[in-house]
Amino acid sequence: MTKLKLFLYASAALLPAVAHAQSDEDQIVVVASGVEQEAETTGRSITVLDRAAIETRQTVSLSDLLATTPGITATRNGGPGGVTAVRIRGAEDAQTLVLIDGVRANDPSAPAGAFDFGNLLTGSIQRVEILRGPNSVIWGSQALGGVVNLVTQAPVDGVAARANAEYGYAEQVSANAAIAAGNDTLQGALTGGYFRTDGVSQAAVGTEADGYRQYNASGRLRYEFAPGFGVDLRGYYANSRLELDGFAPPTYSFGDTDEYSTAQELYGYAGLFADIGPVANRIAFTIADINRDGYNSTSDTAPAYLYRGRSERYEYRGDAKLVDQLRVTFGAERENLRFYDGFVTNRADITSFYGQAIVTPVEQVTLTAGIRNDDHSRFGAHTSWGANLAVKPFETTLLRASYGEGFKAPTLYQLFSDYGTESLDPETAKSWEVGVEQSALNGAAKLGVTWFHRDTRNQIDFFSCPAAQVTNPASICFNRPFGTYANIARTRAEGVEVELALKPVEAFTVTANYTYTDAENRSAGYEGNQLARRPQDTASLSADYRLPFGLSLGGTVTIVGDSFNDQGNFTRLDGFALGSIRAEMPIGDRFAVYGRVENVTDEKYQVVSGYGTYGRAAYAGVRIRLN
């Protein structure tokens, strides 16, 4: 991996700096500032993946696609459906804020509030925007590492429909359908999906496969009852069941068991919009409701444990385009959080106000700056601010720079569970980045280089209580022999991202990226250790070619360097390289057949110590599109 790093660093130094590998000059993004904005006018690092990318890669689990993008690493406990963590630029997975159609999807009942990407499949997704780096000005709590903004099938004018079904390794079956229709006044979209697999043993030493099943659906409706005035409704639902391995007696070692878990997720949005003069106004109510149950055996009718997380959010946002050179966004939010563990319901509230200005003094320069105040019912007020600059001195050159702050409120579990501490302070982060992007050969070649740095303070971690503190009434460890949560960690992450895109002819596309991340634990007792499951080196290369008679051929290679499974850096996870190949053949204008082979070299690897992973696996399917 060291040779790979040195080679790519040298390449970055020798090549002229060029543009974001996966962004077009006129691409519109929302995740940077909360409102629609041209990607080249923001100084933040953003990657956009659309439906075409999902279908070209034939990706079923979104985390598998995210792992091929710059700055992103993903780990999964076992096969499909296993708990999946997505980390951005070396941050904790719980520091990644996830939005589904504008709804905050992170689970208030999860120990650290992380969103589980294991239950997020691609069937309903039309677009993904990934913001790398803190941005609490717009998105508030949890946006320390970055933001993943997901958009499901959007309404359209006219009628459009698509469907696909596939079958493959481990009796895996995946089927999805979507339809969208509308006119100038009323537009709607619906999706539905089903997925099941026999999977592999979660425990690497196990012999019994652990299966996974999910039903999911999404819907969107937009009605404009007068020009610029209307209502917007959105909803997403997923019902999942995952077989688990555990620590059964008499050995209590990780291995085959009959345990399983279920999850029901509901995300909803109801909003009104009104354009009054130069100000676009929006008021909305959103809800995220996550129910998780765990069972000790397939014969059990009642769960052994359960968690209920609920987030209700009331928000107003204004977007004022006062003059060509000035745009101002502002808003207020109220979030009510609830966590029920089967015995007690705990609550917390956050009230927020923010403002942001987007200034374009001349056409080639855009400066964005904003400030936000969040008042938490348990730990008080916190103020964040951020700024970024985009400068385009030449038509083919773009310079970016940004400073961002992030904060993450303690979760209800960290505050009120048996291991909780009500006096916790929020985690905070400060991040800097600078980048250069350049295009060449009339846009046929693009390359970008970005340096980033982030310091995180007051990071909340689980603290093993010394015996002396357990008996001390003045200690947070009093009467807690099994430990508690505390603000004990400081971390630093810095590195370089390199992105390259080539399209020498219309039928041939190559994208590549490399990220070097030095994610260091700077807390007492662990100074200098690498953060757990954060490889320093990651790289990905994808190529696709369409032959004159329609057949498309492609492949992806993803390389992940060595890492450690634990904060003490005692258990090493060896690096690995995974290759996949794919093909798709159209049959007429509406149908296509496709197939892929994943892990073509049958690589043996682990991303979480002790958990199983897939070997070589093949899949085939059919796709239909009507529009």
C-alpha cells in the first residue's frame, strides 16, 4: 500500500490539477447550502451519484457504491443486512448525518445515533449527494464528518417507469419497480422493492448461513395549487429481518446461534411552499420512526430486547435572492427526540436558528458564510459557523477552500440509558480544506486534488470505570461497574483525496480516486494510535465501455489498506483488493439483460474482525424501462 500511496502522490504532483471526477459544470446540488446551487459555486467537496451510476454498477447495497467514492470507507458485520458503518474522512460513523428526502434518518435510540446503512438498498434511490466535512450551519447536530443526502424516485412531467429483477449467489433475489407521472400542477412517484438472501455466516468461524429479507417502498406527491404555492409530501418505509450469530454458552465465544432481529423504519415529510416576491418560503414537518427488536431464538414470540427511536422536526426555511450578487438563506427548527427501551421513555429537544449568505461579487468568485445556534434542552446552547470560497480564474480551472464547524449532541442512549451520563458535552469538530480542480481536452479529462484536516474534541466514548471510581459518589462511575459514556476522546484526521475521470470517446468512461487518511487518536492512553477500522490508504478504479451493437462491459477494482479493529491497535485487519466485472445487453429500446461477478479473485478478507464476508459471487437480471 505504501508504494501505491507514493505513486499516486507523485501523479498528483506531476499532473495539472483538474475537476471533480463525478461532477459536471452545470450540476445542481443541495447538500452544500440547503438550497439548490451550482456545484462549481461552492467551496465544499461533494460527490454526486445518480440513477445511471447505480444501474451501471448494478449495485444493490448503497454502502457498496459509497465505498468506491473518495474519502469514504464502509464496514459491514457479515453479509447483506449486517450492521453497516459509513465513515467520511476518518470520522466516526455516528458523525455522518443521513437525510432521506429531507428527513434526518439517524436513529435516536442507537447507542451513538449512527444510521445503519445495512438496511439501505438502492432500488428506490434516484440520487445521492455526499458532502465531505463538517457543516452544522445548515444541517445542525451530527454533521461532524459529513452528510449523505438521499433522494428517492422523483415526480416527473409525463409518465416514466422502470423495473428490474435479479437472482444469484446464496439464493439472492432482488426485485424493484418505480413509476412517476405528472403535469404542470400535480406530480407523483411510487417505488416498491423486495430483497432476500441466504447470506453467509455472520461469524467467520460459523457454518450456518445467516439470511436477510427486506420489503421497502417510497412515495412522493407534489401539488402546486397556484404558481409558486403548493404542498409537498414524501414517505419512505422499510421492513427488515436479519439472522444473527451470538455468544452462546457454554463457551460464550462468537459463533452460530438462532438469534435474529427485525427493524421497521418510517421516514415522512409534509411541507408547504410559497414564493412571495424574491423569497422562497418553506415550512415542513418531518418524522423518523425506527423500531428495532431482537430475539434469542427463531421460536421466540416476544423480543428479548427492543429499542424505539423517534424524531419529530418542525422547520421553516427562507431563500431570498435579493440581487444577482447576493442570496440569503435563513431558518428556524425545532426537533423533538424520543427513546424508549421497553421500560422508560426519555426525551430531549433542540431549538435552532441559522442564517447564511451566498455572495458573488464577480462571476468568477462565490463566497458563502453562515452561522447557527442550537439550544439543547439538556446541555444548553452551541454556536457553529462556516465559510467556503469557490474561485474560477479560468474556464477550465476551479479553486476551492472551506472552513467548517460541526457539533453532535449526545444521544438519548448516551444520556439516559443504564450506561448514560446526563452531564455530557456535545462533540465538536473544526475542519479545513483546500482543493484545485481542472478539466482538459474539452472536458474529456478531469482531475482534482483536495487536502483536508479535521480536529474533533469532546468525542464521546464508552469508558471502563476503575474500581475506585465505582465507589466514589462524586464520580460519573458511581455504581456503574460495567462502565459509562464520557467525553474522553480527541481525534485528528488529515489527508489528501485525488480524483480522476477520463472520457476519451463517448462510449468509454474511466473514473479513479485515491484517498490517504491519517486518522489519529489523540486521547489519553491512546495517543498516536490509528482510529479503529480507518485504513490509511483506499483507492478505486472503474471502467465501462459500450460496444457499437449495444453491449456494455465494465469492471471495478477497490483497494483497501491495512487497519486496526480496535482503538488499542491490538488486532490488525489486513488490506485487500476486490475486483468485479459486469455486462449489460439491451434488447430493443425498453429491455436489457445484465450480469456481474463480484470478488472475481475470491479474495479472503475481513473488514470487522471475526465477521464473515462473501467470496466470489455471480448474479444475473433483467431490466425494463418505460418513458
